[in-house]
Amino acid sequence: EAQVTQNPRYLITVTGKKLTVTCSQNMNHEYMSWYRQDPGLGLRQIYYSMNVEVTDKGDVPEGYKVSRKEKRNFPLILESPSPNQTSLYFCASSFGRGDTQYFGPGTRLTVL
Amino acid sequence: SQKIEQNSEALNIQEGKTATLTCNYTNYSPAYLQWYRQDPGRGPVFLLLIRENEKEKRKERLKVTFDTTLKQSLFHITASQPADSATYLCALRDDKIIFGKGTRLHILP
């Protein structure tokens, strides 16, 4: 089944404790992206990658890192999480800019 | 800076009528505009994409128009059903993707 998977689905952590949210797709997509969704602010792009070893900042990259060492995986790294990074995070992928973008099920992160 | 607005936070439509949602943008010339549906607690689901050189796109009961002069897209659901109730998001797409905040659509039986 074609899908985007994210892990974990739920995470509660404390300020400053490094964490990684994994994202994987099995559709051989070149474009992958991370978003955060907050009430009243909508869905905002954090980082995106147009291919392996190519990553670029979205609208809200501060406090996040990503890597794209292989085509299927695009982990999101929070080196020192803070409470303002409490949010619902989505990973997504597509072949290219003009193609269907598929979203993962989301990761709900709480930083205490 | 780039800005994208969806005209209503919420919209109530009687079942069977046509629902029309609006997406306006400024300071941007996107190559593509997309519409998504999002249900509570779930990720957005892609519905339609329209390119900058296209005026209109249809898929079953859905229709999207794209006016690059007005910088506006309209999204229509004809013969609306209660199952169409959801939040609908528009997104401008080039290398980056910018989403509107969404319109919560309620189809009333």
C-alpha cells in the first residue's frame, strides 16, 4: 500500500531533550516536506527536500533540522525542543511540484 | 511577504446546494494551486491541482477555477452532501508550499 509513515504518533518530552521524528515513504517520491499545524495559524512548512542530499527552509525552520540521506526517509530533528514547538507535525511527499502530495498521519508533540 | 487567505473560517450550506470556497493570494505567482480536504485529527488529503495556465479543472462533483489576474481560486462542490463536511485548504505551490488557514464547511441535512 502506498503510504507515508511517521513515528512516533504521539510524544511527550521535556525542554532541551533532543528528539527525532521519522518519516518514510514507499512511493519513490523525490519531494518530501515537513509541516506543523497550530490552531489559528494553519499548516506551515518547516523544511522541504527536492531530492537526496537537497534540503531547503520553509517558512518556519527555526529550531528544526532535517536530513535526506536516502530517498525514502526524511527525519525531523529537534536538537533542543522548547514548549513553543508543541504542535501537530505532518510529513508529506510527492513526485514533483505539480503532483499529488500525500500526507502522513501526523505526530502530536508536547514539549513540557 | 506572500500571503494567502481563505475567505471564511466556516461556511454552512444546505444539502444539495453548491458550496463555493474562495482562496485569495498576494505577492506571489505560483506555478500551481492545490486544494485539500482535512478531517479532524487526520492529515490533509489532496483533491485537485490547477496549473497557472489553466482556467478550470473538474473532478466528479468538484470544480476549481484559477484566475491569476485576480489572484484568486474558487473551489466548488456541487450537489453537496453531509459527508462533504470537513475543512478545506488551498495551497500555493512552487518549490515551497504555502497553505491557507482553511474553511470549515458544514453541509446541513
